[in-house]
Amino acid sequence: MANGTKFTRDQLEMEFSSLCRNAEVGTLSPLPSGFAVFPGFCDVHVHFREPGFSYKETVETGSLAAAHGGYTAVCSMPNLKPVPDSREHLGEVLAPIRARSLIDVRPYGSLTVNEAGEELSDLEAMAPDVIAFSDDGRGVQSESLMRSAMERCAKLGKIAAAHCEDNSLLRGGYIHDGDYARAHGHRGICSESEWGPIARDVKLARETGCSYHVCHVSTKESVEIIRRAKAEGTDVTCETAPHYLTMDDSDLGEDGRFKMNPPLRSPADREALIEGLLDGTVDMIATDHAPHSAEEKSRGLEKSAFGIVGLETAFPVLYTKLVLPGILSLEKLIDLLAYSPRARFGIPLGGGYSVWDLGAEYRIDPRDFLSKGRATPFEGWEVRGKCLKTVYRGKTVWSDEENRGG
């Protein structure tokens, strides 16, 4: 493991088994039929917007939303103000986390100064206090700069996590360059804008020995490139998100709640992502929780801000759409949400767990969210699986009963 303490899946499972034997969890046993206790989920890709954009989300509201969704650890991206590109700026990011986070929040440091892609950040100064380095929200356009970043990350024993996007191929696009875009007169984003930089980066990772992680994979070509890279021994992992696994561009509407980056791709891309989950090419599921104000998401597909919220809907959507139809086993889903991300990024379980009523049926209503963000493509979906309680380090950080005043 190139990112601090190494945890294997077996070690994490043993920790969770020990936790379940603890008296606190034991009071739940025997659980009623249809109820389950899961290890705290871990999302390696969230945007909590503080400092700089607290009107969209704060560490407090974001961590509460995470707990509502069964998460006890998240990794927060650096597209903030200031961008954590130096020891001083990182301090401004760490302060609200240390003061107000309800769960384990691990910040990323930026790869480049102000995420501008021109000069490397002070990686050495930030390394002790960041989970990894990324310019998420922007792709590093320069191959030579990305090589230098990977060389320094390798020396520091840190993961380089990349938002892979070739700006020269975007051409003003804002949804997938597919059937919906052509039928409705929208400008599309081609798949190569994602898989081209991934092909470049896996070569650099192999040459530099850097531990490399690909953010929010969405195309079939990306999956195949990563599959081949793994077979060749490259230290690469990747994530995808619930919306790419359960939706495609045939599900699009004209509302801003369907706009995210990368965009919803084709049915063939969605099928390739699921295949990647099943054969181990895709290592984990992350939400890319990216809240915006209601006004920023009210401008339709073309003009709304990129990004949707996802922490509070991830498990019920995936359980309903993938586990219950038999596409994915429940054990595999828990591995993708809890064990695999922790093992890769070196994040302990920390006594985190959540209790779920797997039989609870309800309609997703953004008015029930605890996040400040309300834009979700899953609005109105009928799902099963409700989080009743989330515990982190012996403290209940979310309780359905308490929230309802029970």
C-alpha cells in the first residue's frame, strides 16, 4: 500500500466482526427480519465545499448527509477557495473538518497550484495531512507536468487521483455525445475526452511507479484500458458512481438534475461498467457528491452547474437496481462501498457501522435530504433500504428515530 497503513479486506472484515460482538452492537441482535448491520461505508470522492462555497454545502451538513447514507468516512476534493495547494491553504481546509465533522473526513491536496495545471503544489508540505493528491474538477492537460506529479507522489508514497478530461476534445459539450444529444440539439462530450487521458496516465504510472487512481470512470473504453493496465501489473485502481451504473443517456431529461461531469453515457457504457465491477476492474463505488444551490441547478441541461448529490441515495439505489435483481451480490456491494476503498486508501474502519431496514420501501424525495444540495437524477425513484442508525467511534451520528423526534 502506497498511502500509509495497509489494510486488507480480511483485516477490515475481522475488525467489523469484532465490532459486531461488542455489547453496543449486540443490543441489536437478534436483528428483526430484513434488518442488517453493515460496516461504515467509505466514499473516496465527495465535495463538501468548505471553505469558499459554504452556500452549497458545509463540512457539517455534508458529514451529516454522509451519516444519513451509512457513510462513516469520506475523502473531500480540493476544488475549494482557497485550493489546498500549500501548507497554509491546507490549514484553512483542515480547520472546519477538525471543528465540525461528524465522521472521518480526509481531505485531498491539489496536484497543481490553484488547480490551474501550470505548476505543482507543495506536495511535500501537505503529504502528512492529506489522503492523496488530485486536481479533481479539472484534468491535468500537460503530460510532462503529470509525469512530474506522479514522480513526486511516488516518492511520498501517496496516490495520484485523476479527473481525466482532455479539454481540447470538449468543444463546448455538456452531456454525452450520443443519441439524446443528437435528438435534442445538445452539444455532446465525446468519450475520448475521458479515455484518452486515462491511456496517457496509466503509461506514466507504469513508468514512474506511482499509485494511480482514476476518478468517476464512465466509458467502456476506460474500463478496457484499466483492465489491460492491471493485467500488465500497473498500480492502478478506479471508481465509478451509482448514476453511471443505473442510468444512461436514454434516461436524460431537460432538467439540470441530470447534468454531471462526466455525463451519463450510453447503455453499452453502463453495461461495461457493471461488467467491470463483476470482474474486479472497477474497484469501488464513489458518489462524486457535488452539491450546488437550487438556482445553479435550475438552468436546464446546457446552463446548469455540473454536479449532483449522492451520499443519501447511494445504497438504496444500488441495492434496489443491482442487488435485488440479482446483478450484484449484497456481499460484493458492501465490498465496493466499504472494504475496497478503505483498503486502497488506508482508511481504518474506526468502529463505524450502520443499521439498515432492507425491507423499507419509499420514494426518493430531495426534501428529505440533509445535504444542502437537492439535485438528484433519482428523484421520484421507488427504492428499498433505509438507514436507521449510523455510529462512528462509539457515537451515534445519525438516527432515524431521533431525526423523527421519536
